[in-house]
Amino acid sequence: MLTAIIPKLPMRDRTLTYNYYVEKLGFKYIGSDDFEQYLIVEKDDLQIHFFEFKTLDPKENYGQIYIRTNNVDKLYQDVLENNVEIHPNGHLENKPWQQREFSLLDPDNNLLTFGQDKS
């Protein structure tokens, strides 16, 4: 019955969020021209939605998603080539929980972790 899960993350500035996800991470903009307080991006079969939260304090934002991939090494290289800053503690590595993963913080401090099963 269930077919997908779509995370909804807070954003302070739609343009800044758009530029980060579309220009830096390679997502495609797929909607919300009619509602400026909302943004939808997509990459492969994954969508992320964003809602406006102008008063969000990034230091107090605990938004986070874990994104599975089938080629974390290539994705990591793509991110590095696009000069995307890696989370200070999030460089690509094999984790004890049988995942190979890395993490990013978007402009609003939403944590994005990309991982691949290594078991």
C-alpha cells in the first residue's frame, strides 16, 4: 500500500535552498511556482519538499534525512567536484553499522546523510 516517503524540510530562503539543491547537488526543480513558500526538488526517484520557515535559527534546526544510494563513492566525488562543503564530521567512510556514508549540511543546517549498504 505505501509507495514512497517524501521528507519536508524547513528553509529560510527559497532562492538559497533552490541554488544549493539544484545548482550544487544536481537536483531538478519540479514545482511550486504558485506557492512561493514551498519548493519541490527531485533527483532520480527521490523528492524533497521544503516549506518556508523564515524565523528558523539554523543552530536549532534538527532536520535530517538519510538517503540511500547505490554508488556512494561516485556521489561523493560529484559533490566534491561541485565544491559542496562536507559536514566537518561527515567525510566518506565505512561505518561500524555496515554503511559507507558521508554527510552535508544545507544552508539551513538540515543534515543530509548519503549511505550505501556494505554488508
